[in-house]
Amino acid sequence: MLTCKQASQLISQSLDHPLSWYELMQLRLHLMMCGACNRFRKQLNVLRVGLRKIRANVENDSAIQLPLDAKARIVEKVRSDQHAK
Ligand SMILES: [Zn+2]
């Protein structure tokens, strides 16, 4: 049985790369029983979708009239934030 700490680490990892079958089973089992980790996973998903939208907007929306270097910095920042998760 995973601890909440281990479960939340697996949830974070699953954003960056697919979990192994074993990790996934362990995590599913934990999520069936743990409301706190379920909420954590939902929040992380919302955050991830939000970040992706922001990044797409900044990269593709020509209506955003930022100096090019500022735009690049924002994209870079969002990217590194997402990577750090
Ligand atoms: Zn938990």
C-alpha cells in the first residue's frame, strides 16, 4: 500500500511520463481509498490543462501584442514550470 506521499509523487510523475503497469496499479488502489490524493490529482489535472491553454495562446495568438522577447520569456517560463512539476 502506497503512502500519500508516494501516491502524490506517482501522480506528479504520470504528468511527465507514463507510469509502469505496477506503479499504475498501486496508484489506482490508493486512489480508490484516498480522497485527499484524488483531490490532488484533480487539481494537478486542472493545472496542467490550464498551463497548456496558456502556452498555446501565448504561442499562437497574434492578438497578443507583446515584444517578441517577452513572449519568448513567458513561453519559456511556462515550459520550465511545467517541467518542474
Ligand atoms: Zn492518499
